[in-house]
Amino acid sequence: MRLEAQNLTKAYHAHEVVNIKNVTFGSGGLEGLIGPNGAGKSTLMGLLTRRIAPTSGDIQLDVGNGVHKLNPLKSHEVARIGLIKTNQRIQGFDSLTIKDSLRLAATPPKDEGFASLFAKERDSDEIEAKVAQLVEAFPFTDRNGYAMSGGEKKLVDILRCLIAEPKLFLMDEPTAGLPDDITRMVMDMVRQKVANGEMRVVVVEHDLPMIWEYCDYVHFLSEGSILFDGTPEEVKSNRVVAEKYMGV
Ligand SMILES: Nc1ncnc2c1ncn2[C@@H]1O[C@H](COP(=O)(O)OP(=O)(O)OP(=O)(O)O)[C@@H](O)[C@H]1O
Ligand SMILES: [Mg+2]
């Protein structure tokens, strides 16, 4: 598994918000991407998943069946190769029940619509079993109804991604808006899937104790550039990270 970008830049007008010579994700089990507010973490994830067009640079993805060049692809095509991202801010889901949102994300697309992330044929019994398993794993207010709160919408967004069986799963601030116990349930489920070899994960978070606990490897982004990568211990004790982010 390898997601790689070279000479990746993004500028809004004259303001360059991402400028990365080279970065690779997917080689460690569960990777963290940390950095100050406005560092460019969400923009980088948007670039990697082709939701945001780069100003320059190349992106390649290898999920085990050869190298895909992502630059010419649309974000739903990238998703079907297996690179899927959650959202930092949630909108939508008001017109669909929790289970219908998951069914839609799991159903093979009939056309080029964005609703389905899923690549392969699956029969409806298999989808129903998966939907039930995911929804029952979490304490929703009404498992047969609608997401009731911002936290429940956030959780539905994460479960929509998981039901599509990503090979590389990018999570943008999963803990923001979720109660601590639900965050742990999500991260434990994700860690289990990583341990089973079902997927690799990159998680963007400001909750550093969560990063240190769950991540095998951490990338530090500041002012649009990756300044350091290493194990949690190495990142914790890195002087640049401390100065620029941890307020030391
Ligand atoms: N559509 C846009 N137009 C102009 N500037 C943008 C746009 N999107 C992001 N930016 C700017 O790019 C920079 C990086 O933003 P980004 O959201 O990627 O940061 P982040 O690291 O995810 O921050 P946070 O931790 O607060 O989520 C910020 O200065 C932001 O204001
Ligand atoms: Mg962000």
C-alpha cells in the first residue's frame, strides 16, 4: 500500500497553503498527520483524494494491483480504487435514515453519481448484514431513524466510509464533535481492521494523546510542508514539533 505525492503544491491566489516535496502514506499501519490550525492538513487530504485540484504535483496510489496515477481521476474514481476520506465538517444526511445512508454508500453505482463509494458487486443480503453490524456497534439514539445530533452525523459519515471497505482510509478529525467514549469505539474498530490487514489509515487530529496512543507513525505538517516524520516517540521529542505546535 503506497500513496505518494511529489512536488505537491496548492495556492489560493498568491497564498501557497501546501508545498510538499515528497510524502508517502500507507506503509505504516495507522499513521497520524498533525500540525497547527491552518497548516494545510485538510487541504492535503483534499488534494490526495482529488477533491481539490493541485496547483502542481503528482499523486500515485498503489493498493496492490499496480500504480494508479491519480491526477487524471475524479474523486469518486479515486474512492473506487480504495482511497476514501471522511469529512472534517458534516453536512447532508438529513433526508436519509442512518441505515439508508449506509446502504447507499455500499451499493454499487449504476452511473457516475457520487453517492456510492463502493467498487464491487455485493448482494443485498451481504449489504444488509454489514449495515446492521455497523449500526449495532454504536449507541445511536434511534438505529432505525435519522442521525439526531452533530456527533451522530459525524459517526454516520465515518461508517459510510467504512462500509465502502477502503484500502487506505483518511480520517479528518474524527474526535471533533464526538463524545470521548464513541471516539474510542471508532478508533478501536479502525485499529482492529488495520490489525486484520483490511486497511491502512491516516488520521488527522489535534487530540495528541489519541495520536500517541493509536498511531504507529506520525507526519508533522507546518505551514504547508512536512517538517518531520517518525514514530510517536520521535515526534514527541522533536524540537521543531515542540516549538511550532506543542507550545514548548
Ligand atoms: N478554499 C480556500 N480558499 C482560500 N484559502 C483556503 C481555502 N481552503 C483552505 N484555505 C487556507 O489554507 C490554509 C490551510 O487550511 P486547511 O484547512 O488545510 O488547514 P488545516 O491544517 O486542516 O487546519 P485545521 O487544523 O484548523 O483544520 C489556511 O490558511 C486556510 O485559510
Ligand atoms: Mg483541517
